[in-house]
Amino acid sequence: ICVVFAVIISVFSLIFGLLIGFGAAAVSFYVTAFVCAVLGFVVLPVNALVSGALLGSGCLCAAAGILCMILTVLVAMTVPVICKGTAWLWRKMFRKA
């Protein structure tokens, strides 16, 4: 019973770690995208090629941030399923005779 409990706790720890990791990655990508976009517009009068590269990298960072946000939502949607599966497992193991 202790092993099953340890496995359940480790699965929940994994899911919440993924949630925090993907959420932090999404926030950092958004901040990076904003900084690249601002710098791209600041550098525009000086060098158009560098400005285009900065704006493009800002768009790529924003797209990666959106991807991480979608992954955060998808991982968060698995939490109720894991809870239902855990409840089913406990009922199956400790069924009253």
C-alpha cells in the first residue's frame, strides 16, 4: 500500500512540476518576445536588417510562448482524469466484501 501511495504522490508531483515549468516557460517567452519587439522598433531607424531579425525573433518567441501556454492547459486538463483514476484504483483495491 505504501508503494501505491508513493507512486500516486510521484505522479501528482510530476504533473504539478510540468504545470509550473510550462507556465514559467510561457511567461519567459512572452517577456523575451516583448523585449525583442521593442528593441526591433528602436533599432529600425539605425539598421533595418537587424530590426527585421529582432522582430522576427520576437514573433518566434511569442509563438513558442503560445505553445507553452497550450501545453500548460493540456497538462492541467489531465489533473481531473488522474484524480478519477486514483479514486477508481483505491475503490478497486479496498472494496468492501
